[in-house]
Amino acid sequence: MAGPQQAPHLHLAELTASQFLDIWRHFDADGNGYIEGKELENFFQELESARKGAGVDSKKDNLGEKMKEFMHKYDKNADGKIEMAELAQILPTEENFLLCFRQHVGSSSEFMEAWRRYDTDRSGYIEANELKGFLSDLLKKANRPYDEPKLQEYTQTILRMFDMNGDGKLGLSEMSR
């Protein structure tokens, strides 16, 4: 009898933060911060196609059963939805800076503390230069190597993710998402 079955891997190259965001936006079609319902079905069908294209042979044909197993493994809080942090665990994201970002501002008190610390001009907004300082400190704290172009990419990715009105800065309501 065979031992425990290993979870199949896609063997994908690591995604950049920007590529990860593009994938997130593709599947979170309604922009509510979750991949759920029909979005989740689409995600799983594309994931299965990618696995087959990568030569990963799937022994089971029941899509519903495979989806249930997948959700059991990756839906850490068992809410029936995939959150950004859960997707970052599934897709090999370069340096997983998005996870660092989410973990650093996990609780509301930590979020407000970070907000006050990095809104250096007390404008009520985190401008790109303040966000860059925040990300630099975050990467140092997480012992993640980075260079100036990478820091700039991360800054722009966070702005793309949360700057809903496109003004180049993050308001409190945008960041609290």
C-alpha cells in the first residue's frame, strides 16, 4: 500500500508581486477581496488546466471532490472563500511580500499604529514615499533582501491594490480594506 499522497505542485516560476496582483484581480472579478462562488469554480478549473498542461496527471475525475480536497488544504479559516493571503500560499509569489504586508498589519490596533507611524506628514494619507518607507522597514524586519527597483515595484503594487480612486496615495478607508 502506498504512503500518504503528496500534494501535486504546479512547478511554476515564482510570480512577481505585480503578476500576483494581476492573477488576484482576474479571479476576484467582483473586487470584494475574496475568490468565492463562480470565481472559485473558474479559479479551480484554470488551476486544473494548468496542472494538466504541466503534465501533472490527475487520478480523480470528480471535479467537485478535487475542489473539496483543495479547499480543505488551502482555505485555512474554512470560510469557503480564498483570501489574498491564502492565494499567496498557493501560488509561488516572489519573496511573499504580500504575506509580510498582511501579517504586519494583521490586527486593527497594529494597523492604526503603522498608519500613524508612516503618515509622517499627518496628512491623513500614506503617499508613495511614505509607503516606500513602510515597505522598506517591513522587508528589513522580515530579513528579505531587496533592491531599489524591487522596492519601487512593491510600492507600485500596493498602490495598485489599494488606491481605489487612483490619486497616488492611500486613504485610511482604502488601506483598511
